[in-house]
Amino acid sequence: MALYLKSGRGLTHRMPVMTCRGREIGMDVALRDKVEPQDGYKLLKVEKLNPTIGAYVGGVDLTQPFGEDVADELRLALAENLAIFLRDQPVDFEAHRRLAAVFGEAHVAPSTKPWRVPGFDEITKMHADENSTYVAGEHWHTDMSCDPEPPMGSLLYLHTIPPLGGDTVFSSMYAAWDALSDRMKAQLEDLSAVHDGVKAFGSLVPKGMELPCTAHPVARTHPVTGRKALYVNRSYTTRIEGIPERESDALLAFLFDHVQNPMFQCRFTWSPHAIAIWDNRCSQHMAIWDYFPQVRSGYRIQVKGEKPV
Ligand code: SIN
């Protein structure tokens, strides 16, 4: 799959360094050969939410076609910030599709069939109201990690938001990995873990629908930045392979708790017609369902990714 920072020479982009429990968490991002050298953004306005994850992006009207120069900067903004947020973008299905194409081909998971928009297989309706008994993504996860090639990213557009609440929280899995001790990293480095679709949404899909179940490395290397990211999540991951079950349970419980550290997080408060774009390879997220019985509604497209290594 084409990686999403396209042409150009390599550069090392230095980001601020933060500390966690007295340890420095490295924030040097070696953006490899796939990016263009740049002195910041020429077209987009990018404002970080914090040093670790999340940025507001302005300076573009996504309802209209845009050029490859804007697309390049969107890809860079995502690589640098893991999750980006654009406000006041009342996109229709075509514009949503055009924006997703910036990052690659659409990922169409068979399990999204019950929620697909007719005529747009890659667009999933995301809706909650007074009749909802659950909302998608209300526990920490990275999207569809049960797939052999999970989506690299997701683009969520919400046209209707509740008067209060309904935020989405994002956590950097670079920061989560970097904050582990060297001993813990050494222990986890060569391990794989099983991600099972049944655990995440087995109760929500039609009876008999087969769901993927795949083992991935506990820590994966991001194909664009070259950075290591923790890759287990509470919603999908059932077990670490090759160690006794009790050890797997204890390690996973520790890691699921670890990714919830606010030091690794940002929180996005939606406004109507905002779009959030996140990189599933280096972040996790959680939808906060604190607005029942109010309405929160929109659409999501996922973009094809590669086999985690
Ligand atoms: C998701 O997990 O894809 C949904 C996130 C949200 O609704 O905020």
C-alpha cells in the first residue's frame, strides 16, 4: 500500500520532549524518505493540542476539491500529530470519500454491513439517540485490530452533536511504548497478541456472521515515522501468545491500564460538522457516551492499512 507521506527527501523533525515519572519520553520523529522537507505548513494552519497527540487543522475547505499540495500537508499533519481535527466542514458523502482518498483506499470491513450507507459501501453510519443500548467505540481500542491488515486510519464526520458531552479521547501509543521500562520493552518486544472481533462486537452483528481473529506484534513499527507503538487494546486483544495464560492476563491488564495514562492523551470536543482523522497504527481512542438520551450522529470511513510488523 502507498504510504501516506508521499514524495521527497527525508528529514528529521524534532518535536518537544516530555518527561514521565522522571524519564524522558523521546519525541524525535524520524520522518523517513517519504516526506518533503518543510519549514512548517504553507497552506494549512496546524495547532497542536499538546506536545504528545492531537492538532486542530484549519485553512482548508474540505467541501470543495483540493490539490495534492493540501493533501501532502494533511498527511504530514496526521503523521506528526496522530489525530487531527477540522471544524466547520459540512462534507457530503462524495467530499468525505475524497478526503479519505488522501490517505489511501477505503477499508470495507464485512462486519460494517449492517451500518453501511446505501450506495457508499465504505461509509458507515455512526448514530446514537434515546433508543441506543451501546455506542460504537465506547471502550479503548484501535479500529478493527482483529483484521489481518487493520485500517491505517479513520475519518469520522459528525453533523449532529449533543448539547454537552460526546467527546472522543485519543491516546498516543508511541508515548505508551516509550514510557515503559527497558526491561518491560525487552520482555514484550518479540511477543504477539491475538485480536478477536468476537470480543469487540460479537454481540452486535447478525448471528452467524464470521468475525476475523488475528495475531499481531505487541509493539509495531510505524511504516512512515519508523517509531515503535504499543499495539494491544482492551476491546479486541484477548491473549498474548507463547506465555502462560495467567501471565498473559496479568500483562494485558497492566498494558490496558497503562494506555489510559492522561499523559498520553488529548480529548476532542466536537462541534457540528467537525471531522476527526486518526492514525490507528499509533493511537487508541474511546468515544465518551455521557450524553444519553441526546443525539450524536455522523459517518465514518476507514482507510486500508498494512500488516502490522
Ligand atoms: C469510533 O471508535 O470509531 C467512534 C469514535 C467516536 O464516535 O467518537
